[in-house]
Amino acid sequence: MGSQGIHSDLVSVPQNRPLLVALLPIPVAFVVGVALVGNTSQLYFWTTVAETVLFALSVNLLFGQTGMLSFGQAAYFGIGAYTVGLLASHQVNPLAMLALSSLTGGVAAALIGAVTLRTTALVFAMLTLAFGQALYSVTFHLQAVGGENGIVGIVPAGLGGIDLGQPRILWVFTAVVVSIGAFFLWMVSRSPFGRALRMIRDDATRAEMLGIPVFRYRLFAFVLSGAIAGLAGGLYAFVQGVASPDSLFWTTSGEPVIISLLGGARFFYGPVLGSVIYVAATDTLSQMTPAWIFWIGLGFLIVVLLSPDGILGGVHRLWLRYGTRALDGGRRRAR
Amino acid sequence: MRAGILRALGALLAGTSLAVAACGGVSSGGQASKAGPPIKLGMIDTQSGPVAAVGTDGEKGARVAIDEINKAGGVLSRKLQLVTEDEQLSPTASVKAVRDLNSQGVNLLFGFTSSADALAAVPVVKELGMTLVAAHASATELRTTQFVPNFAAVADSDAQSQSAAPEFLRQRFPDIHTWNVFSYDYLTGHQGWNNFTAQMRAHDSQFKVGKEVFIPQSATDLTPYITSMLSALPADSGATQGVYVFLYGAAEVNLFKQGAPYGLANRFKVILTQGGGYEALANTLKANTPSSWVGYDYSYKAFNTARNRQFVKDFEAANQGTPPDAWAEQSYESVYLYKAAIEKAKSDDPAKVMAVFGGLTFEGTQGKVTIQKKDHQALVPQTFTHFEADPGSAQGWKESETVVIWPSKSS
Amino acid sequence: MTAILLPVVNGVAFAMLLFIVASGLTLIFGVMRVVNFAHGGFFALGAFLTFTLAAGARLPMTEFALAAVGASLICAALGMVIEVVVFRRIYHLSHTDSLLATYAALLILQGSLTLIWGNKPRSQPLPADFGHAVTLMGVQVASYNVLLIALGLLVAVFLWAVLIHTTMGRMVRAVASDRTMSAALGINVDLVFTGMFGLGVFLAGMGGALASPLFQLDSTLASTLVLESFAVVLVGGVGSVLGALIAALLLGLLNSFLVAFDPVLADFSLYIAMAAVLLLRPTGLLGSAAMESR
């Protein structure tokens, strides 16, 4: 297990900073390009992908990096969405709304985490699920949040004269917020704290012996994840215009986990790749056949059989086998 | 049928042509004055999942209407064309479907099985300057607090059907004063029962509420709810009491399946179901259909109008002799509503079409239908149809009686 | 008296259905250490196959039983094929990494329901002679529910006898506790895995077959008892059949009593039970710490 930890450390944190800076214009050009030439439907597609990416990244901070499977992250995502939903009619500044979404998501995660983190592994997964589902059931009974219909017609207020309701502007706004969130998570993952989380993932007992306060770090990761999930939920409410009980349901919690596994949960960029493929695939197939989930399932199965650790896992293995040999031949053998 | 992934790649690869197309998408109504290109109607309805029948039957009805209209020369000398999207019983998928249709230049929409989905879609329809005719979605909010002028409804509102029910019951079952209820334990479920009881009180001074059983939407085993109802009923309830069932889909079917061994259906003189709709129960339970009344907008036997005769004939011809159900009729009627509106507006520009919704009249299956000015609600009657098992027949059930209640103009 | 007895009978009947499904899940969990999300898919498949084999008709009990057994066997056979082709390749992965594979299997099973049976819901009537209620100690009980209670106990006794008192059972337990050592001792681990997976899926299919007269048959059936089953497995203790039985009874009874006495809380009964047990005893009622930590 130990060697695996070091190995995944290397792949989940890009070491080559100049290369990263050199690559930066690509995403920027992409955001601007979509904003310039995309039609309503394309803009909406990419905005949805972006918001999904942030949620998946937040879940993967727990799942991929800390090794904690939560099946209740929809709770914080949904709380973020409902926070925006409740504030939207009061002409609150959109940035303030998103900050509050993040705050409510984080606070809820702190409360639930303090209780559920006494457990680990699958029991933890089921307990987080139980709290999430309880919250889901509560929405059906509350008039204030629209019961089973949720809050509809959410339109973000203007941001200093800029109309966020415009699909093009909403796309750029979402892309910027998601990028900031993703950058933050990336910084966390390559910080000493992030390395400690991966040590906890790979061997919690050893981490404890090495002096890492495991419970506190897990709780901190859980709260961070909840706060970012809340932010993603707030964006979701902006993009979709609704905050519905659906957004709190356990399948909403499962989606980012599946997305992470699909892209490669041990890789920071796994959820990013996973989100693009997942949203595009469900989008395309659901329009082609009523039995679309059959084909999605078949696709996942092919990925699992070819590369059990997700698409990036397969790419990484191919890279180790062929790419590195071409690049720096003998160096790896020396290790 | 356009592929989402291609669309996604398109955003990356396409150049100025797309930008032009995108600008065109915003004001697609511009070509309205030119005769020739087909007028596209977008149908967003459930095509997958447990209630897919609403959307698939609805599509059949819409296609019959479009074939009839196109054979008769179209609308403004242009053909009608149907574009469909799956509602997926998801507010998110519904919003996406609206945006997809908009970017394809399809701005006149109808459909929606779920009110929650329609409620999510309406603000986007308004934002994009489209129109939406609710074929099945019945939430009262769509006609009141969330009403927008872009919206019109062929489907009866919950408020409308819940006030028609007591009228029907007073006519047909004047001796039944005590009513029990099975409803969902969430807002619409409670509101529905409250509307019903308020209207019953207004109609019947002896009205009494019996046992109220509210079922959470997460419940799978309904036996405890059934026995909770049964143990509250007096011995003679089968001759003296009624039950109002405001459930739909699996919950409604499971209630009667799991209740059958206990003789649930025989413990009431009258069963009135008003949540799910026409035939859903009977088509699933077949020869085990309980003797019950279903309140909904339409029954193909109920109306002897020229339009309805034509509809039933054309529908049966197109569907191997199967008569149309209410979902097919609601979609059929939605298409005719658009035909009337486009002709009155002399344009398929959504802005002009929505301007003529209020006060519009057209020939519907039930006769002359008027769209109310205040909430764009079509004033259509409620039909109360008695279903019972008919083990001898191929389908296993039959409709033995239908009562039509017309809305009062004030509602 | 009736006020107490009625929820007891209702709760036990549903608990037995839940137990039959969850016992299969806990066996697969305990022996292979795979979180089998596809279990609900086999449950739904069992129900639909029963409907097809019974032609959707009200059959005499013996013929319905044949249809139910046939459906469960088809599920088991399919399960073993999937085990050999797919699941065998993911045993080396952690619980969490194998989720994608079992989730994929669930989607494929659920999607095939739509491909094969279409979108219109179906309904399987109760077997003839089981369409009425009987009076037990002054309480009305559906006779089919009495049958469920009897069958649930039968499954419990059968599993206990097989796992504890046969050579096969000892082999299974040996593989569950240490597969490397078992292989060294000459036990055919692959065969034990395939066999146990078949048995687990058989129980899922059987649960579906028995549930078919109680529920509308549509594709959502694949997720109908999923949460409840996982709750039973963890509350009972992973891999413990007796634990699953006790947990199923606990969940069933808590739900039926809450419906009878505090309906608002009934919506939350599953979560209350899960939180209460797992926070006090993370290994579940009868689970061992070793099993849970893996």
C-alpha cells in the first residue's frame, strides 16, 4: 500500500510548473471560444459540465484523496442550491449568494461530519447517506422551500450592471467560479495537508502513528468538501434555475462518485474528464433511446474491464509503458 | 435526435457559421411571414421511466392531430412538424430540453407530465421568449403564483378538478357524506385533500371527514397504511362511506394490489381516484381493476362532437384499433390550440402567439373550448368514468359509465 | 391488543421479504467483499421473469411457485455468468473502486428491463388461494404475508444449516476469512466465489419473485429496496445472516409501528434506525470489527 501512496502522489500532483503555465492559455481560449461561438444549447451544455466538474472535484477531495466514500454529498450540494433559491428573490449580490451557499454547505458538513466521522468505510457511507436522505424527505414537508416542487424560476441578480441571466455571461461567470474553486482544491491537494490526506487514505493507522491528527484532518476535508459542494449547488441553482428535492437525493450523491471513478478517482483531473464524458454521454444517449441507461452501463463496464482505475488510470499506465520509455528511458528502472 | 457530444464538439470546432446560427436562434420567429417552411411544435414529455405511457401515448395523439391538419392544408399554408424531447421526470432534464429546442429554433412547446418539471421549465420559456401549453401538468401554481403570459393549459388544474369532484359526487352519490382519504404526505397531497374537503363542505352540510391516511413518497410497503385505514372504518363503511384517492403511478397501483387481500375496495361504497389519470390503474391491474371512479379530463366515449368522432376514428386507424386515452387527447388538443392561436395571430412568432392565448376559442374534442383571459386555462370539462374488471374481455376491464361535469365560468 | 399485534404482523411480513433480499447481499458482501449495487437489478429481474413465466395470470400456488423458482434460477445463472466475466476481475480492487463495475451492472440490468419489457408497467396477480386475509389472534393478515413470513424463516434456517453444518459451508467460511490460506489448503476459491455469488443472486431473484404480486412492475423496481437492503446488511453486521435477519425485523417493525403511532416520523424510520445502531455499534449488531474495516 505504501508504495502505491507515493506513486499516486506523483501522478495526482503535477510537478512541472512551467509546463502548467504554458498550458494555461488552452482553458482560457476554450472558455472564450465557447462564449463567442456557442449557441444557447452548447453554452448550456458546457455550463452544466462546469458546474458538475466542481461538484465532482469536491466529492473527490474526500473520495479519491482522503479515501472516504460519502454517499451524502448531495445534502451540501442541495443546501447550497436551496440557499441561492431562497435568496434569489431578494436581489442579493450573486457573489454573496454563492459565498453563503458555500458557508451553509460547510456548516452542515461540519455538523453532520462531527457525528458521522466516528465511523469509517461503508458505515460512514451509509450514515452520510442516511443524513442526506433525511434532509431530502424534510423538503417534501416544508412549505417554505416549495415542498416537492422545490424553488423554481431562480434568476441571478445582476452583478454590477452585468446580466448573469444571459447564457454567454452565465457561462463565463460559471467557468471563472469553477476555475477558482478547482484551483483552490488543487492547491489543497498539493499542500502538506493534501499529502497528509493521501497518507490517511493509504494507511490511516500509519498516518496516526506519524503524528497526523486523523480525525481532525478528515473532518477538515469533509467540511471543505461540503463547502465546495455547497458552492457547486449554488451554481447549479443559477444554471438550472431550480432548487428541487432531486438535488438532495442519494443518486445525486452517487453521480460525482461514479464520475470520479470513470475519469480516475486517484487523479486530480479524473473528475474533470469524467464530468465531460458523463454529461455528454447521458445527454446524447437519453435523446436516442428510452433504454439509454443500458448503454451507459455498457460503456462503464467497458471502461472498468479495460482500466479498473478509470480512464486516466489507463492513460497513465500506457504512459508509463510507452511514453516514459521514449522520454527518459533508463531513469525509471533505476528507481 | 441530434447528438449532444457532437453539439459539444461543435462549440469547439465551428467558426463564424455557428455564431450566425446562434444569433438566428434567438429570433427564429422572424421567418414567420414567409409561407413554406414547416412550423415546428416541440413536445417535451416523459418517454422513459415508469410513467412513459403519458408521453408515448401523448405523442401518438399529437401525431394524429398533425396528420389531420397537414392533410387539410396545414396552418397558414405551412405544414406542422413535431420535434420531441424526453422530460425524464426531472426538472433539470426539462430545463435542458427547453433550451435544446430553443437552439433548434423550436419555440412553440407543449407537453409535461410532471407539474414540478413544468414549474421549472416555465421561467426558462419566459426568459427565451417561447410559449408552453401544459398538456398534462395540473399544478394550480402554474395558473396562479407562477403564471406567465407565455403559458396556457389544456390540462385541468388541480383546483378545477377538485371542485368538479364534489359536484359530481353530489349528483351521483348524494347519500355518501363521510369521506376518507389516501393521499401523498407532501404539500400537493395535503392541498388536494384540503381543496376537496372545502368544496365538499360547500356542497353538503352533512359532510364528514373520516380517516385520513397520508403516504410518504418513499414508502414501498403500503400494508401498514392500508391496515391503519381499515382499522378506523366502521363495519358498515362498504355501504355508507367513500374514499378519495389522490395518488398516482406505482403508489396508486400498489395501494390496490396490497389492499386486495384485505378487501380494501369493498370497504367503500365509492372509490374516487383523481391523481394519476385515466386508465393508468386499469391498464396495469387489468382483470384485477377495482370497481372505481376516475376523475380526469377526457374519456373517448363521453363526447359526441364532430372533432371527437374524427379523433377517435383517426387514432384507432393509426394505432391498430386502440382507442385514445386522455394523455393522447390532451396532446391532440394542445396541437389544435396552437393551430387556432397561430391562425388568429397570423404568425408563428411566439410573442404574437402568446398575445392571442387569452380569450382564444377553438373546436376541441369536447366541443367549443375557450382559453380564460386571467390564467390562460382552457375551460374543459371533467369526466368521471366508472371502471370495473371485465375478466372476459381482452383488456380485462371496461368503462361502464361516464359523467361529464362542465366547469362553472367563474372558476 | 390488536393495536400492538397488527403492526407486529405487518412489520414482520415486510421484514421477511427484506431479509430474503438482504441475506443474498450480505453473503456476497461477506465472502467476496464486493458492494454489489447490481443486487437491486437482479431483484427487479426476478420479479419481471416471474411475471413472464406466469404469463401475468392468477395461477394456482404450485404453478406460481414453479414460475418463482424458475425466475430465481435464471437470475442465479445470469449472476454466475456475470461473476465469471466481470466481477472476478474486480475482486482485487477496494470496496470503493469496485463500485463502478457493480453500478455498471445495475444500469445494464435496469436498462434491459426497458429493452425487454418496454415502458408500460405490468402487474402480476397474487397466486390463487392467497388472495384473501386470514384472522390470527383477532388480527386480519393477508395470507400471502403469512406465506412470506414462513418462507423468510425457511430461508434463514436453510442458510444457517448450510453455512454452519456442511462441508461446503465450512469451505465458504474459510474462503471468507482468508482466501489465500484457503487456496493453499486446496479449496477451489474461484468455484466457491461463483457458487456463493449464484446463491446470493438467487436470493435476490427470489425476493423479486415473491415481491412481484405486491408491487407494480416497472424499471424503478431495481432501486426499490436498495437502500433498505444495504441498511439491513450494515445494521446486521456485514456477512452475518443472523444479523441481517435481526436487522430486517428491527427495520420492519420500527416502520410499521411508526406508521401506526406516529406517521410523520415513519418517513424517517430507516434513517433513524441506521443512525441509532451504526453510531452506537459501527460494526453492526452481529458484525466483527475485522469484516467492517476492510
